[in-house]
Amino acid sequence: MTSIPIPEELQPAANEIADLPERVTRFIKAEISRRNLQKNRYGSDILRLVDKAFAEAENIKSAGFDLAEARAEMARLHSNITKP
């Protein structure tokens, strides 16, 4: 089984959760079920497209993309288009 590291600052509080291993197991099972459902619902080409979009979004973020600035620009363009 894969060991999941718990950050040192969280370890004391985590040790107080008696059923932590069971909770983690339930979470992992739920995530596996969710992923399997997603795989069955969408074709592999769609999933590749989604993965590619997420990767491109990360590249844009790391290149200094400013969401607030983009929203302001979109609002400005919308305002220009919809002006009476």
C-alpha cells in the first residue's frame, strides 16, 4: 500500500483522529469511483482534451496570467459591445 505523508505540523492533530485510516480509505475509494465514472461517461479523447486544457491553464498561470486583469478586460470589451 502507498504511504501518504502527513505534514509534521498536522501530525499531532491527525493522531487524535482514531478512524483516520478508514476515512482516508473511504476518500480514496470515492475518488477512484468518481474517476471510473468519469472515464466511462466520457471517451478517452475527451479526457485527453480535458487533461490538455488543464496543462495549458497551468502553463498560462505560470507565465504570469492575471485573472483579475483578464476579467476587467472582458468587462471592458463587453461594455463596448453592448453600449447603446
